[in-house]
Amino acid sequence: MSGIRFVVEKQVATFINPLKDNQLDRQEIEVRFDPLLGHQSVFNPDLKDKVSILFPETDEKYLADVVEATRPKCFLCDGRWKETTPRYPEELIPGGRLIKNETVLFPNLFPLFGYHAVIMLGNKHYRRLDDFPVSLLCDAIGICIEFIHKCFKADPGARYFTINANYLFPAGSSVIHPHLQLIGGSLPTTFQEQLIHHSRKYFEKNGSIYWKDLVAVEKNLRQRWIGEIMDSCWISSFSPLGQNEVQAIWPDKKHFLEWNDNDVESAAIGISGVLKTYYEMKCSTFNFSIFSGALDGFDYGMRSMMRIITRQNVVPDHRTDDYYFQKLLKNEIILLPPEELSQKVKENLDNCLKSQ
Ligand SMILES: [Zn+2]
């Protein structure tokens, strides 16, 4: 028996509701706790009437205007990256940048960690979420793994890396042009450290790997299970950290140095399929982070995993979806139940999923 518990608590809000003929309204709110970290996600079914206010649909005309206005000066477009982007020292990266087909990895001009690279995701200045091909993501994640190998070989103290994405400005990106961000160094990021710490605690308490247990429990329950792509497992999150969150888990891979070509490809297939689903849901932005334990294998309870979420859609003067509730109270709101999201993603990934 695993140590995984899907804990839910109910709260009730009672008030005289002018939207319901000034009758006494009693709204039941579900609070879900992440089985590893304990953070809360809150689901109030009555919020469905407010979704269009909280997350208005993408303004396609406005987005097209922004794309066109930013294209001429984009530092990545039309091969300008060759002149505008910085390079790594020759001893780390011969030639200064890693290039694979249409993807290019180069240093961030304004780094936040010892290793902070940007990866150009192809030549197109803008991509709809249904236009992130598997081959493009495969190349981009592939050069990330190659870069991590090179960094760790040159600097064995740089043990902690994450591969991340901001797409479009409501998701935090300062440029439209699709790209990834890879950060690493001697310290895990705050959330990476929490994952590692709690994974270790779980192992010490239960004698098993949390991530393997999670996959087994979710596969058995089938409520949030999406499926397996090669050696990776895909689920919607019981207690998400953002809207429409999907998690991927590589149960046998402790860290990025253990990744092979299949792991890279499985990430690419899954991300491409999840983004197609987001597009069908009329979303236009996303964030993801792929986490790994320490590259020397020290973090024995941790496994490689990813969380991918949607953010506020592109509209003029968009309202942030990360306010006191998320940023300071560290809670999230669920609008689409994870048990429905898993089915939507599954439909898009069905032909890629292992038959089970
Ligand atoms: Zn561009």
C-alpha cells in the first residue's frame, strides 16, 4: 500500500446572492491538497459562470497585430540571432552555441543562475499552440540535455537544472518568438528543492519512490490518467499549481544525465499533444518546467518530472492570473476539473500512447 493520499476538505460559503434573486446561497468549495507537497488547489463549481471573466478568450486580432509589430525588430528572426545573441566560452561550447536544425541554444544576456541559456524554438516568430511540432521540441530538448552534460562535465558542482518555457507575455515572456529557458547551477530552485526534499522524506517514511507510487495509483484510479509515452507517464494534477495542469513523470530517471533519446522524444510528443489540447481549449499561452534531481544521483527519492500549465490568454491589458491568492497565499484555483482535463488530453495523444 502506497503512502499517496488524495486529501479533500470541504468549505461552505453562505451569503444572500443578488445573482440568485437575493436568495440564501450556499456554495460548497473543495480544497485539494497535493499528495507530496501539501499545497492547496480550490474548486468552486459556481465559478464556471465566471470563467469568461477570469480568462477571456484570446483576442486573435490583437495578437496578430502584436506579432506583426514585433517581428521586424525581433533579435531572433531572419537569422539575426547569429549577430545578436551572446556565446559561451569555447572551452564550454565549441563555437559558442549549440545548434540543431532550427533550434539554437545560447546564453541569456541577463542570467538569473550560473547557467542560464535560451533556446530558440525554430525560425517562426509566432506559433499557435497547435503548431509546436514534435521534431522541433525534440531538437530543443535534445540540445538542452547536451548542454547539461557539457556543463556538468566542466563544472561538477553544477548539479541542479530545470528546462522551462514562458510563451507569450501573459506567461512572462518578454519576446514573442518561441523559446525555452534552461537554468542550472549549484543550488536547486526553491520549488525544485521542495520536490527533492519531500521526495526524500516520502522514501524515508514509506520505503518506496513517491513518483512510482503516484503513477501506479493514478493508473489504477484512471480518473486523471492520460497514458504512457515510451517510458514517461502523463496525468492531470490532482492539486494543480496553475490552470489546466498536466504532469509528466519519468519514473526510472532520477536526473537529466540519465535521459536517452527516447526520453527526449517522449517529452516532445507529450508537450506537443498537450499544447494542441490547450489550443482546442482556446488558450494561447503556457509555462512549463521539467525538473530533475541532482546530476550526481544524490537525491535518491526524486525522479524527472514536468508540470505544464496555461496562463492568461492574450487580450489587451490582460489581467494577471497570479495575484495574492497564488503569489502570496500559494493556493491555486481549479476551473476545469483535472478529471475532465485528462480526457481532453488523452483524445489528442491517443495515437501516441502505449496501448494498455
Ligand atoms: Zn522572431
